Amino acid sequence: MQTRRTFLEQITTTTLGGIILNGHSLIYNKNKRFKDLIIGHGSHQYKIDLSWGALDANYYPVNDCHEMVQDSKGRIVLLTNHTKNNVIIYDQSGKLIEVWGTDFPGAHGLTLQVENGEDFLYIADNTRHEIIKTTIDGKIVMIIPYPKNSGKYENKTQYIPTETAITPNGDIYVADGYGQQHIIQYNAKGELVNIFGGKGEGDAFFDNAHGICYDDRDPNNPSLLITARQRNELKRFSLDGQLIEVIPLPGAYICRPVIHKKHVYLATIWSGDGKSNSGFVSILNEQNKLISAPGGSKPIYRNGTLQSMHQTAKIFQHPHDVCVDQDENLYVAQWNSGKTYPIKLTRI
């Protein structure tokens, strides 16, 4: 039976902002410290809830909390690479609903797609070197192996997928963010259609193509947003792989773009000069200008150029993904953060 107590028994210890965390054993003190703190800027400001989703780690442990999505029932789905339960499903209050998954040791990317009224998940596993499509309750319906016939890979270990994006016609785009940096397009059956990007110095190439999403904010010109994390850039490509624009975000090592209405949300895993134990959330408007950075410095543009960003509040430790609910509250999953559960930011 789920107790929803914080896991005081956990002995994993990490340092965050000068505070020693024994799992969530000092969560009360951290909540007290940030009790009245509002983070973010302008129209997008938030209250912090560090205890959201905290479970008993003896039964529901996490390792890296890589990504989160909201399903059609409004539930929050968390992907972790802990194989005791790779998928943890919460209600929006943080109460546990169900867990599943023991076969995804490199669970990294999580994309939700509604097909004929049914929710499906696409898991990018960078240990299995595969994309696995499942039902919302964990039944595997398709596996896409490494693109052996593309001519770009000598073996599957060179292919380390980090994310997928799905278009309305069912095409699947895979970002090989930890491998050869290609973007691979498949049709809905998992058949290879196109491949572009790859390692290189020009704007059409990538250095850590970590995240990708389908951008239909302009319905007449849908496109792909793809991160080049080590370059602090967000890039826009046409659906056939042609570069359209580069959006510089200096000081922001962005993971994957998440679109909600007309805004783009990006977990920023490191900030400033890229030092560890930093990061914040980046929020872009319809014109792809940074307008708010919860946990980070105020965005400043000079002569149209964004000035370098950095972490200002030691709230986050390697934020890896952000999920936006229907009320525009945010749920932030973190990598390498001492096995902590997600942080909720309540929109004010």
C-alpha cells in the first residue's frame, strides 16, 4: 500500500546549494527555505513545491528522472532509468497511480502520441540502442532498432538515441543525441525515410542533438525544433531536413523543447560556463525570445542579442525535462540529482 511519505530512510547524499540532502530527509528545511520565493520573470512566475511526487524509495526508487509527459487523462507520466519501475504515473497532486517497466536500462526520451484516440509512448533507450513504442500501460507494440541500412553506422553502439518527435501522419523522427548526431526519419511502420544532420561545424550539423519536437505553432509551416545542447542553440528544420533558423541561447545548455500553446519550454541542465550542479528552466515566447528563466537570471537582450544566462537560485540540480499541464504548472525532472523525485512549479 502506498504511504506517500517522504523517504527518510534513503541514505543517498548529495550537495545542492550548500544544503546536504539525504534523499528527501531535509525536504522540509528546503521547502521552508524557499517557502515564499517566487521564481521566473514577467508573465511566467512560479511557486516551488519540492515535495511533489516524493515516494518511498524502498518500493518506488528512481535513478535519473529523465523525462515527463501528461497523458490524455491528465496524469503525469515520469520516465526513469531505474529498472525496478521505469515508468511512474502520478495524478497532478503527486499521488502515485501505478508503475510499470523493468526492461529499459537506458530509458531516456519519452514522447506521448495520441493515435486514433489511444495514448502511446515512445521510449528512447540509449542502452538498448532502440526506440520502443508502448501502450500507456506498458505493452510493447513496436521496436525500431538502430538504422543499420542507413550507411551511417558501423554497429549499433554508435547509435545512442535520446529523443523522438512524432508528426500527425505518424512519421517518427529520432535524435541520435549521444551518438553520431544524426536525425533519422521513419514512417509510422518504422521504415527508414530520411537522415540528416550529423556531427560537423556548420549550422546544419549538431553537437549533442539532445532533444527534438514537432512544432505546429504555425499550422501552415510545421517544422522541427532540435537542440544543439553543447552549442547553446535551438535549431529549426523543415520536415525534410533543411535548416531554417538557429536560435542562440548563450549560457543555456538546453535538453529538449516542449511546446505548450505558443510557448517553448526547455529544461536547462547546465548554465553559465556549463559547470555541474547548475541549471534552470528556459521559456520562449511565440517569437522564440527568452522571456522567463525560473531559477536563472533575468533574460536581457541588447541590440537583439540575448546576454549570457546563468543560475541564480540553487533550486535545481541538472534539470533534464519539463512537463506543462493544462493550468501551465510545470513539473521538472532532474538528471544526476541524488535520486530525487520531480519538482513542481505552480504558475501564479
